[in-house]
Amino acid sequence: MKNSINLLIMFFAGLFLVLGCSQSANNSATSAPTNSAIVASNTSTTAPAPAAPSEKLIAVQARVMTKDYDENELAADGKYKGKTIAVSGKVENIAETMGNVTVSLAGHDMVKSVMCSFEESEKANVAKLKKGQQTILVGTGDGLTMGLYAGLQKCRIQ
């Protein structure tokens, strides 16, 4: 009985992953205004393109970001959605589903995570990651998807 429940949970999690990854990345912002969250300069030397001078990135741990969304999705959208975010956390999953390269970082509980979608040009860098590894991923906040994960689009590894 427990195995069938686990399989059912895994099926729905996979279904949500596929549906969430198929969403378009039209929610990109042209600049990321500063808010009351932790803000740091974008000094990454591994970024494919330098950040605009006025662009700041918000540094947050994956478990804090998912907890923020769990507590109040509207407030969390105000903090993260459309903004450039550097999310630190433990790699939970690395996948390519229907041509979409994604990395999940563990959230504050067993269900929630931060799902980062990568451009095809980042595939070789993503292939170097390992499950359980601590990393920092930078991308544009895309909000909460189906109550399971906070999404980031156009990600890169910092």
C-alpha cells in the first residue's frame, strides 16, 4: 500500500514537472529593482553576459524561498517574480524533459523545491552538477507552479 502511494506521489510530481517546464518564459523582466530582501552585486565571472550596471540580484537560500511561497504566495511573488535571483541550495534533481534542461534545489520540506530551467547553451555546465552538491543558480523568478516549486527561468550556474 505504501509503495503504491509513493508511486502515485512520484507520478503527480513528474506530471507537475512536465507541465511546469512546458510553460513559456515570457515573464522575464528588463531590470530587477531592489527590495527589502538580501541584495548583492552581480559579480559572477562565469556569467555568459555581464549584468546591466543598475541590475542587482537577490541572494536567497532555496529553503527560505520555498518557505516564503508556502507562507504567502502573493508576497513572495512581490519579492521574487520577474527579478534576478541567486538561489543557493542542495541539488535534488537534474533532468532533461521534453528538451528542457532543469535542476531542482531542495526546499524547506520534502515536497517543495526551486526548479531552475536552463537554455540549451548551458547544458554542458549543468551536466557537471551532481545530486547532493551545494550550488548557486542565478535566474529570473517565475513564481510558484502548482504549489510544488518556485520557478526560475534562463538560469546559469554561478
